[in-house]
Amino acid sequence: MIQSEAQSGGRWPRLIQAAFDAFSVPDLRAKILFTLGMLAVYRLVAHIPIPGLDAAALSNLFNNNQLLQFLDLFSGGALARMSIVALGVFPYITASIIMQLLTPVIPQLQAMSREGEAGRIKMNRITHWSTVPIAIAQAFAQLILLQQANVLTNVGFTGDAFLPTVAAVFSMTAGTMFLVWLGEQITERGIGNGISLIIFAGIVVGFPGLLTTGFLARDNIIGIFFFAIIGLLIIALIVVFNEAHRRIPVQYGRSIFRGGQMYRQSGSTYIPLRINSAGMIPLIFAFSIVILPGTVAQYLSSAGGFLGNAAANMQTALSPTGPIYWVLAFFLVVAFTFFYTLVVFQQQNIAENLQRNGGFVLGIRPGRPTQDYLNRVIIRLTLGGALFLGFIAIVPYIASLITNVEAIALSSTSLLIMVGVGLDTLRQLEAQLMMRNYEGFLR
């Protein structure tokens, strides 16, 4: 049976009282203030630009480039300002995803993942080192893109352009690594997952501008009202699907030696298999791929002849205002959800760990039969999660058709990130309060 942890009976006085309880505990208050302080440092650094920019040309470039708008989602507007943290934590996220996908393929990484805490530290170090070349490549690619858009001049590694280019690339790479360090400090000494909170803070900061450009500047009051209603319903749906899971009952049996005799003890628990175990990763994959052809075609369409005409047709067909763009996004999200979920699930080796610790699923033989059973369950659950994420991906287009209000690109992805990070942070606060015998946020 599918169950949901989301509680619909939460009340504002109880939430406010829990907030006061959180600040009344000295060490918990210190963690919250430390987290807020690190996020404030992040927002301060996000306003330090690299030199030599044409601000007007930069603004025009971002208004006409969906791929840059998508990348700007993870930088909290720092990319639109071309600050030293313009790359955000996206290179680190890319390196983490690559590591997750390569772990079942490379035997050395697979063995490392089974070494417990020591293996996790080694893999984390590899991820950090992998982030550096990815950040350098992305920084240089963005500088080339800005040069083509006449936002920057003298980009290259020859002549007078060498030192400014190296300075800009290394500044942006250092900015990314600084954000990664900042996020890890939040995770270790604050509340919540630091990397996720940095992305969350960037999205929240961009919402005032989203409301101004997307809603307040329009005259369709009725459409805007229904668009807001759809947004609230989508948030509720995200909460339900993020928290919904299926419990697989597990029985543990062990033998203990006491008083010269052997006793058999048993206990029961469950494995929670979530419907949406892939999170936002499939949306990142899908939108990156569906946006890329149109972005490339935008620069090739100015060429004459057959190539220019083909690029112009592709740009029109894959426009975010057309149905082909959103249909393709839906199917890519569904496909990537299955792919990513199954890859990550196989890495967990649940059946092997159960058998090693004397556990078994009720009614299922240990070993391979348990693995096959869990695979069948996760495939059925993933079908629901994939359709849910596919629906979330195309909500902006559906909302624009219903309300006649043009949806802001990738707003549903932003909502999914915000709700997921918010729930995870509240859950950690809940655990901290329950440890101190306080009533928490979520119960």
C-alpha cells in the first residue's frame, strides 16, 4: 500500500510555536543562524561581476536564450550578472551525476562504494577533483558565448586576451569551488543539505522578479488568478508525490549467546521505496537536452543556404511556445526517470545487504528472488513517479493554454526543487526538536 508522510492537519500556531522552540535551544539556534549567515555570504558574492562586461548586451542575451535561463536557475541570478559565482554549483552537480552513473560500470568505483565511510570520503574527493575541469570547460564556453553576443571582447589564450581570459576562467572556477565548500560547511555545521539550500536560495531570490515580469506586468487578472490556483495545486501535488512511498516489510532474525545457551531473536521493520526517488535529476537531464538543439540552431540560422534554413526550421519547431518542445520534454523526463532510478537502485544492493544482516522480505526467499521482487516493485513505482515528473515538466505549457497567461519557463522545476529542499530541511529540524522532546514542524 502506498502511504504518504505529508500531514494535512498542520496548523499555523503549532508551526509558529515550533519555530520559537527551535530558536530557544542554543545549539539549534546557532545552527540556524550559521546557515542563514552562509547563505547571506553566497548572495553577497553573487553580486561581484567579472570585469569588462556590457550590461545591456548581457541582459538582451539572457532574455533570448532558454539554455542560459535554465543554467541561471542554479546560480540564483549570478549567471545573468556574470559574477565570479556565475557557474553556481552546476559543475559539482554534473560531476556528482557522472560519478553515480559510472559507479556500476567501473569496478574500482563499485568496490569503493562498498567500503562504507572511508569509501564515501574517497568518492567525494574524486567528485571534487572532477568538478574543477568541468567548471573550467563551462567557464570558457560561457566566455566564448558572451564574446559571440558582443558582451565580452578579447576572449582567448593568445596575445592580449590571454591574461584576462585566464583570470576570468579561474575566478569563475574558484567561485564554484567556494560555493561547494560553503555548502559543505552548511551541511556539517548548519541545518539541511548545503548544496540544495544554495540552489533553493537562488530560486527564492529570483521569485520577486518572476512575479513582476510574469504576473504584475499583465492585464489578464482572471487568467493570473487561475494560474495562481494551478500553482498552489501543483505545490500540493509535489508534496504528496515527494513524500509518498511503499513500505516493504522486512523481518530480521539473529542468534545471541547468553548464559551458556543460544537464543533466537527477531525484529521487524520496513524498506521505504519512494514513488519519486529520482528527485529533480530527470528534469535537469531532459531540459538540458531539449533546449540544446534550439540553442545551437539559433546561432546557425544566420548562415545562408541549406544549413541556415534547416537550423531556422529546427529553431521554430523546438521553440518553448510550441507543442513539440513540451511533448519531447515529457518523453525525455519519463525515460530519464526510469534510467536514473534503476541505476541508483542497483547501486544500493538492498537484497545483498539484507541477506548479509540476516534480514528477509516476508514471503520472499533471500538473495536473487528478493532482488527480482524489489526490481518489479521499483519499476511499478517508478512508472507513477515518471508520469508525475513528466506532468510537472509540461505544467507551464498546460497552464498557459488554460489561463492564456504565458508560463515562466521551468517554473515547475523551480517549485519541485523548492518543495523538496524545504521538506528535507523541515524534516531535519523536526529530528533535532524531537531529540530535545519538543513538538516538531511536521507532526
